[in-house]
Amino acid sequence: MRVFPRLRSLSRAVHQEQEQEQEHDEEKNNVEQLSTSLTVWRKSLVMSCKGFTVIDCCGNLVYRVDNYIGRPNEVTLMDASGKSILTMFRRRRLGLLEEWFVYEGEVGNIRRRSKLSKPSKSPICCVRRHVNILHGNSNVLAYVFRGVSHSDKRCVAFTVEGSYANRTCKVLDECRRVVAEIKRKEANTKNVSFGIEIFQLVVHSGIDPAFAMALVLLLDQMFS
């Protein structure tokens, strides 16, 4: 799906510096070549909604979020055609503790289900905001736990560190390898400033780009 002209021009401007760097870095190693760079625009394509628009380096629409109004308890990441890829549900525990369950595809509103009714799908992971400011690494923003279990650190699949407000975050796997990064996008033109509404998501091997984008959505919910 091709994005309308304004977004195409925006994408070209955002990736201008990246393309220039690629001309001089054709002999990068295989790990670097597997990286995917996406431009994330904190704006929905639907006029009546708030959301996100994600564009690749060719100006194509990759992901979109259109149901982003206020601080919802449900957020759906869709592909370019509007098909649900991942659905996320918020659950609050003990006041400050905030966690999200991530499901594949479209699940429906779990909060409207009967207490005796269980969702037909199981969550693929649980993402919990880090709130312990007295102990541990204060640079940690959130933990990604396998399934719904998070009784100990052995269940942690990914750790998110950095500052989402400044758009400088890293997603690290169990071996402390960086598998995804959120970066401020620097324009090559001196008079162009993208601010924090347009930023870059770099996805390396070891994590699915859609899941990395889902983490961006959850960080936005937790820290915006």
C-alpha cells in the first residue's frame, strides 16, 4: 500500500541521511544488513482518531494504529490493510503496577467478557512497567515476560531501558544484546526538526518488527 504524497515526501526527508550513509557502508556485516529501519509518526491516518503511522524507507505504509484515543485499555496494531496483528489489553494491579497482555491477531474486548468466560487465545507475553525506584536498575522502563508468568526474573524475555520521553530506548534480550532501538530522527537539513512526534525504530535480528512496534505503543501508554 502506497502512502499518499505528503507521507511519501515525509518519509523521503526522514530517510535522506540514512540513504547517504548507506552509499558509504555497502560492506556492512551480515548482522547490520538484517536490521530494519522504520519511521514512526505519532499520528493516525484517520482524521477522527489519534494513533500511529509507521513507514518503511521506501515510503510504504507498514503498520497503523487508529483506535488510540486518550489512554485506552485496548490498543490494536494493524498492518497496512487494516488487519489486526497484535492486540494489547491493560490491567492495573495494586495501584501503581501497570501491565499489558499481548495477543496475536484480533481478540475482542476481554473486559466485556463474563468472569466465567475465558478468552479463546492465550497471551504471547505480558509487559509490565518497572516502578521500583529504590532498588535495581533505575534505567529500566519495562520488562517483557513470557506468557502470563512473571514470578521471577527467569521469565523475563526482554528488558526495555532508556527514556521514552526523549525517544532514546533500547530493547535487550536475555543475553543483554540490543534487538531494537528507539532513536530521535536527525534531519540532514539544518532548518528541519522532527521533534519527538516523528522518530526512528531500528529492529535488529532476534525480534519481530511488529512486536517491536507493539512495545513502542505500550511505552507510549506508560510514559506519555
